[in-house]
Amino acid sequence: MFAQIEKLGSSFITLFEELGRQGLFLSNVVSSIFSRPFGMQDLVKQIAFIGAGSLPIILLSGLFTGMVLALQFYAVMVDFGAVELMGAAVSKSLIQELGPVMTALMVIARVGSATCAEIAIMRNEQQFDAMTCMAISPHRYIMVPRFLAAIISIPLLTAIYNLIGIFGGYIVGVYLKGLSGAAYMQTIADTISWSDLKMSFIKSVIFAIIIIWIAMGKGFFVHLEKGASGAEAVGRVTTKAVVVSAITMLFADYIVSSFLI
């Protein structure tokens, strides 16, 4: 019994140590934004990697999500004679919830894992130690461009996801189910308000911070991973980064929704 209590206490201590480490890491990254200018070339490179590189999967997943939503809503609404509201239902669902969440999950799968692995490998190769020896801040030189690029790119990707999803719903509703295209678009215009767009934007920014923070933080502290080193440690922290990012993002989604709805 005492062994189990000791193990539970050790787990809590490890958790609080990790939270403290990651909190200090985030504060260092944010404070580095306001220090000496970083290379704009690195920022543009990261925007291209996170934004342009993620565009194909955002377009495909957004299109199919909108089409599936339209099919599901049509099957329900036709029983109540409310199929003319399909455009409003699809757009509202995408903008308020599915757009930000699905975009974040796609970015976690592609960008979060790659960023964590890249930074973990840099740590294993002692590149950060070399930078520190040369009086170069790893937070400013490596982390800040990725941090800002995520905050810029993910809201834009979310907006694209929403638009493509609405277009996918239009294809199903108008071309497959025979609804009026004008009615589909008009219900969207009548239903969507600035508060919906604000919610989508706020969620996408918060998700961006969570994704890139956890991905970079997990990779940066790979050398503290217990019971593993080298390539094994990189694999472990990358897996943890993806899982923790997704769970934290969904928890934040609930918190933000509870305040804004």
C-alpha cells in the first residue's frame, strides 16, 4: 500500500515539475519575442512549412468534412421539413467548432510531430549547448520564428478550412440533394454573425499556442526523458507531444466554448 502511495506521489511531483518546466519555457519564448530582432527569413520559412505545407490536407479534410456534415444534416432535417436551413447548420458547426478543432488536429499530426522531433534531435546533437556557448539564445533564434509562424498560419488555415467545408456542404446540398443554391448561401448570411467569427479566431489562436508550445517544449527537454535516450527518446517525446497537444487542445476548446457561447 505504501509503495502505491509513494508511486502516486512521485507521479504528482513529476507532473508539477513538467508543468513548471514548460511554463518557464513558454515565458522565455514569449519574452524573447521582444528582445533583439530575429531573422525574418526564418519566420517566412516556418510560415511556408506550417501554412503552405499544411494546405493540401486542410483542403481535402475540410471539403470532405463539409460534405459529410451536409449529408448528416440533410438526413435529419428532411424529416422535419427544414432542409432549407442546411447552409446555416453546416456553416455554424464548422465556424464555431469543427473548423478550429479539425484544423488543429491536422496541424498536430503534421507540424507538431515534425517540430518536436526536429528540436529533440537538435538537443541530442547538442546544438542548443553550442548556441549558448556562442551567446546565441536558442529561444530567440529557434523557437520564436516557429512560435510566431504558428500563430499567424493556424488562424488562416482555420479560415480556409471553414470556407472549403461550407463549399463541400454546398456541393452535397445543391448538386446532390437538389436544394436551392441561393437559399443555401442566404441562410449562411442570415445566421453567421461576428461573434461566430470571433469565436473561431480566438480558438484558432489559442490552439496554435498550445500546439507549438507543447511540440517545442517536449523536444527541448528530450534529454530529461526517463528510461530512454537517443532515437528512442526522440520517438517517445514526439508521441507524447502529439497526444498531450490533442488532449490539451480539446480541453481548451471546452473552456473557450463555455465562455463564448
